[in-house]
Amino acid sequence: MEGVGWIMAIIIGALAGWIAERVMKSNQGLLMNIILGIVGAVVGNFILMLIFGATMGGLIGQLIVAVIGACLLIAIGRAIRGRRAV
């Protein structure tokens, strides 16, 4: 996450993972939400850099990117292992 410290990256990652969990109707734990949010932010920023040559700045911009990236990771995970009935 560009321009964000480690503690704030964990907080944003946890929040983004939780939002993505709700949007995608999945059931993850707190640690997995943090991991999905942080890795989702990295993936989202990478995709934005490829397409537009820039990322979204600020905390809100990084939160949006992290949520979208985490949703993509959840969707990819479901596609690989198949969707399980809850």
C-alpha cells in the first residue's frame, strides 16, 4: 500500500478483508481478512499500475483498491477449489 505505514496497512487490510467477506458472502476469520485485504491491495495496485500507470492515493483510495483486490482473490479462490455449500 503506497504511502501507508505497516500498522495502517494492517488496519486497512482488516477492514478491506471484512468488507470483501461481506460483499462476496464468504466466511473467513480475522487473520484471513487481514491477509486478503493486504494481498488484495497489492494485487489491486498492481492491476491499476498496469492499466492506468498510477494508483489511487489516500486511505480511502487504498481501501477501495484493497476491497476490490480482496474480492478478486476470493473469486479466484472459489474458481480454483469450487464453491462449497454453506
